[in-house]
Amino acid sequence: MPSSDVPYDRAAVQKSLREKIRRAAAKAIAEEDVWNKYNIQALPAERVVRHRYNPETRQFMKDETIVKIERKPFTHGAMRHCFRMKKLATPPQSATNHRFHSYGWSRASNYVAKCYMKRGFIDHSPEGRDAVLTDITLQYEAMHWAEKYNQTKAPKKIDFIRAYAVEFVDRPGKPMFAVERFIAGSDSYGNGFLKHNTNSGFVDLDERRKTPQVFSAHSFYASQGNRLVADVQGVGDLYTDPQVLSMDYRFGDGDLGPRGMALFFKTFRHCDMSDRLGIPIFPLSRNERKHQAKYFDDESTLSEECESLMEEERRCRFKKLDENRQRRKTALRRPIDMQQQSEHSSDTAKRSNISDMSKIIQKSMRSLKMSATASIIHRTKSDVDEIASSLGMGLEDAVFDHRAFHRYESGEIKPRHVRSSPEKNGDDKEDRRSMGMKRDARMGKSMMKVTAPPMKVTAETKCNLGRVHYHLAVLHGSDRFPEIVQDHGENVSEKPSHDIFSVVFHLAHAASLYNVQACLALARARVGLDTFVSPLLSTNIPVDPESAKEYCMRAMAAERTTAAPKVAAGCLLYQILEDEGQAGSVEKIQVLEDTLALMKQSVEEDKLLKEHAAKAPRGKADGFTVGDKVEGNYCMEGTFYPGVIVEVSEDGNSVVIKYDDDESTETLTNENVKSLEPATEILVAQTARLSDEEALGTANTDEQCLLENYELMAKLADLKADTGNNSEAAELFQEAADLAMNAGKMQTANKWSMRASELEG
């Protein structure tokens, strides 16, 4: 008993209790800290600049903080080294109680810091810095689309580990590291770190989890076809190290663009969950659907990448991520060497000449049957019907009605037939997977009660869907999927190298979405010409000049695309009309005028491209600069108006915008500014880090046209003269002569110049 003459100090007792609680909490945290044994808190603190990415404005924001990091990596891969790091939690600006943030390094969070290596040393080069910032961009882009996905009230929420870059400003060379929280443990299935899909079409068939695959598909439609988050991997529904695929190849070497998207959708299985989230069905050919069903029933047909997962699970997680990054670069390769395609491409290039083209088209029209030397493959009646149906569908506009979303006209979801899972004799892990699948099936019925409205399929979405279908057709035509080819009992040596029916199917779907390249390929095949897409195409679909003309006109009417391939379609259409000999002068004049207008548009596009390329390149962390075209949040009211940056603050966190409409100026922080660079859609398509041709490994020879603008102009002048419009014909002949002279065609230029003088008479 304490003496009664000792006063009771309530404040001291409370302080003592708080200190005991604090020490107990610190001890508990230290015991739970898996990195406590490394004594990182004893290391010296270092000042860093943190670079955080905003996916809405596509800009990096900077602030300062301090960290403690090990000097030696605890693991490494082929490209990067990995370090343990701790960072103090920074209280939010709105926080009123800062006591939690004052406990010091004993409560600092664990982070993994990754840096790129070059010849055994940390890469300080601008390329190395940009590589780190690209990694951060990928993580934030994925987080952005994960937030969109979570807004759909899906049964399971997902998230990506928050990542940012730290720049060690006090070290020589100011090295930059990518930083993210350290995660450990296992999910509700009893699994640890898992890869659910990749950027090259792999989908985890063993775990059969719906959420990661449906999220990837949702990201495509939520972004209007401009993005698709792939390489989904992590613990449970907390993911890391994704690869974002984009239509303009902006996200590093692993960004396979529309080709990677095509690889994903070929393996993606629509399910009740995707139906309820309003994700439209991505159509697959009959043979693709058969093969997909075979994969479900026979797991012995899994790809080599899937089979290798067993081995990968035994490796260090970080090494696995790094090896995956290297595989991203090689995912564009086909099973068969590309030499065969290159030889075919050179032959196609020869046939692009207008005179050769005329002979082939005339022969096709006279015979209206395929060449005797054609490589015609064995076809069943259903195969013939599928080709005929596809070719007709390609000339009709794609419709996204209730059937495209697997719904009745009333909007109610159509039930799907769910196959029972095959019996497995496995270990406890297999039992946990089976139990998890059964539990998910029960939970799915109870949790997926909310049916979202169908996702909007905008004009931009349709344009990008067309590109995906076209690239999937090219992948088939380049022998990427030999396993899809159906065996009808013919001699194995005579079995075609790829499935021509899938090629036609996806070209037709792309054409129905006004994809110019697909329309051009089908138009060429319909008049017996070889095409870049497949050497089997022209020999296995019937010749039909009328259909070819419709495909050419469809290509020329396409929007949201560059003019160059539309010029090739115009030249082909004119040649078909000339060889038929039935079109009148008025029709030919219209085609030539439209084609010449497209040629002028193509020249302007090339000019814009050169102007943009002449600008000094900037790093990813450089932010805005004077002269950038942007949109500003006018008066912070939520409405963005276009303008140009006329001033940038010293710290780079705010800019002065001069608006286009009234030339007024306003100072805004970077969060309220959206970049419009490149300034036009054409530049967005043409200034990508990779072009479609580079991604596919060879030039699209279907788009090549050897007719010069002065040749088309002279043909138009002849037609104008035939219709009695001599003055306009004379102007056209003279303009054609000037262009021919600039091209070094002196004899031709003199001929047309004399013709112009005669008409001026």
C-alpha cells in the first residue's frame, strides 16, 4: 500500500501507462516484422526525391522524404537488383493526430527497392531512369483500371501494390529505384504468389480463377480499347509487376500492343461473371472454340509456359518476375521462323505493281475460279458455310445488341452451361484448389446478384476492336497457332500450317468494324491477289470483284485511321473498275478524286510527324514544358479546355496555361492539367515507340502502292478531257507534269505538259 501522504499523480500514471502500451505495441510490431532481424533501422538515413505518377494527367509529381536501405542486394534477376528498404510513414496533410507518425523507424514499413543494372553497376543513364519510371507508370496505370473495375461491385475487389520511384539525390549519379511495399503470405486458396495471365496470351488454367481474367478483359473495354492490363500476378487479389498493353506501344518492351491484346482474347473464357459485369463477348471462330474446349477437358495440352509454373514456384519470387520481364520481349515470336513470311512478303511486294495487278485481276475475272496451282486445303461443308458467312458479315456494320452481351432482349443474363471440373488425384494443394473452386461457385451464386448494364462500346472501342481482330488474323496467318488446325484425316504432310477459317473469321470481324487493313486484305483476296495476312487466303476464298469493290469502298470510308492504307484501297478500287470495263467516267473520276485527296492528307500527316520528331526528346520525369499542348481545369470547375503552356514554375509542379478560345491565362497545378501531346490522333498513332510493322516483324505490303500521285492525276486529267472539261484537264496535266519533273520523270513530264498546252488551245 502506498503511503497516504504521497499525492496521487493521475497525469504521471496515464503517461506511464501510455509508455508501457507504446513499448508493448512496438515489441509486437517488431516481432511481426519479418525484416526485424536485418536491423535495417540501424542504417543511416538517406534523403530521396519521390516520383509519383498520376495516370489522369500522365505526369510525375515530386516530393522529398527519407529512407533507410541496405547497401547490398538480397536477391537479383537478369535485369535488376533488389534491396530491402524502410520508409517512415508520412502523415497526410489533413491529419490532426501526428502521434502515430512520431514513433520512428521501429514502425517504419518494409519496402522492396529495385534498380536496373548495367555491366554489374547501377544504371544511371537516362535510359535506366526511364526504365524505372516506365515500371511505375505500369503500376499506376494498372491501379487506375483496378479502381474502375472495383466500381462495378464485382464480388472480389482487387488492388495493385502502390509503387513509386525514389531518386537518391545525394549519391553519385543520382540513381533511381522503383519502390513498392513488401508482401508475404498466402491467399484463401492456400496459395502463395501466383501468375494468372501474361502479356502473350497465357491464362492460368490450373487455378481457374475468374477475377484476374475478367479484370483484364474489363480494363480493355473500360479504356475504350486503348489499354489491357496483363501479367496479372500476386498473392490473392493483391497484384504487382503488371504489364499494360496499349494501342500505341507506350509501355516499354513488354507492351505488345494490339497483338498482345489479341493473344489474350484468344484464350479468354467468357463466364457468368463477365456477363454480369456487362463485358461484351469477343467472338472466336468455330475451330478456336473447339480448341478452347479441348484445353478445358485435357490439361495435358497446357502450354510449356503453364507447365513451367511448377518449377517457377520453387524459385525466388523476384527472380521469377525478372525472368518474366525478359520473356515479354520474346512473346512476339512465332513457333515457326519468320523467313517463310519474309519470302512471301517479297512476292507480295512484286504484285503490288499496278501493271502486274491488272494482269492478275483480269485473269481472275476471266476464269472466276482459283489457279490450278493454288494450295487448296480440304474443307467440309461447314467450313465452306463458315467462310461464306464470314465474308458476308464483313460487309455489314458490327452491331452490339443484347446478343453481344450474352443477354436476352429483356436484358436478363442468359444462363451458361458450366462443365464439371475433371477429377484429380493430387496432394493437399490440389484439394485446397478444388475446395476453393467449389466455395467460389457457391459464393458466386450468392454474391453476383447485381447485374451491371452493358459496357459502352464507343466508336473508339470499335476501332480498337477492329485492330485486335486484324492482329489475331495475322497471328493465325503467320503460323502462330498450329494447334488450331483441324485434322480432317488428310495426309499429315499436306496439313496446312495454319487455320485459314480463323483468318477469314477475324478479318471479317475486323472489316465489319471498318479496319482498313482487314478490308484491304479481303479485297485483294477477292480478286485473286496475294495478301500479307496469309498465303492461303487468296487461294481458298472465291473470287468476287463486286465484293472486292465493296471492301475497298469500306476501307476508304473508315475513320480514326491514317490515310496511307486508304490510298492503297483507292488505287486497287480504280484498277478493278478499269479492268472490268463497265464503270463510267463519272464513277472513275470520283474514285480518283477521293484517292488523290487521301494522298494529300497522307503528305500532311507525314509533315506533322516530322515536325513532332524534330522536337527535343524529354525524359519521363521531365514534366511539362513551354509549348506543350494541354487541357486545363478552367477555374477549378471540373471542365477542361484546350490551351498551350506558356510558363512552368521553378519546381515544375505548376504551369501557366494560355487558353485557345479567348487567349486568357491561368496558373494551375499539374494535377489539373492533361497532356494533349502528341497533338493529333494521327500523331498518337504514328509517334508510338513501335509501329505495327515493327511489332509484327515485317512491313505490311498490302498497304504499299507503287502508283505515284502524278500518275493518278494524269489518269484523272484524261477522264476530265473525255467528259469535255478541258480547262480542268489542262490544269491537272500541268500539275502532273510538274510533279513528274520533280520526281525526275522528264520524258513523261514533257508529254503531259504538251497535252496541257493542247487542251488550253
